[in-house]
Amino acid sequence: MYRITKEFHFSASHQLSHLPEGHQCARLHGHNYIVVVELAAADLNADGFVRDYHELAPLKRYIDDNFDHRHLNEALGHDRVTSEWLARHFYDWCKQRLPETSAVRVSETPKTWAEYRP
């Protein structure tokens, strides 16, 4: 199995207001997010790629246009925007457009990652 990954960055705020008072994530706060999309294929295409990295440009535009410097709760219409939830969201978006999508990882901090891999 061949696997490729590409990393994308954006900055955004969110709030997990359903958490108990005093929980730091219940307050409005922001992160410098990293999204890593993984694509996999048993065979390479005629050009020798799983997928040409340039074909991931629509994901960059989607992230830049809809998430960068936005409040994620408003951008997504969801009140529990966690890294886990974002990983699934980006996976579903990618899988519809890039069938080779095998996983998406999202980081809020340099030491934390959430991954969605069916």
C-alpha cells in the first residue's frame, strides 16, 4: 500500500460551552490548527503517484475560505467542535472528492493529535 500525506494550517477560535464552568476549553479560545490528510492506494497511477499533490489545492482553498481566522462554532454551525470532530469533518469532505483518502489528523497544539480513520 502506498501512502502520501499533506499538511495544512489555519488559525481559528472555538468554544466548548457545554463543558463545566471553570474548564479551560469552556472559555472562548483559539488554536493554530494543523490538518494532515492521508491518501492511500494499492497501485500508483500512470504518472507514478497515489494522487498529484496539486490535486489537494481545493482542500487548501476550503480551509482558507471557511476556517482560517474564523470562529469554528459559527463556521460549522456546531457547538462541540473538537479536534476529533474536525478530523471526521475533513475526512468526509476529502473522501467525497478524493476517494484515496484514508485518514485525517488534526492538531490543536504541538503535543496533541486527533485522527479519524475508518
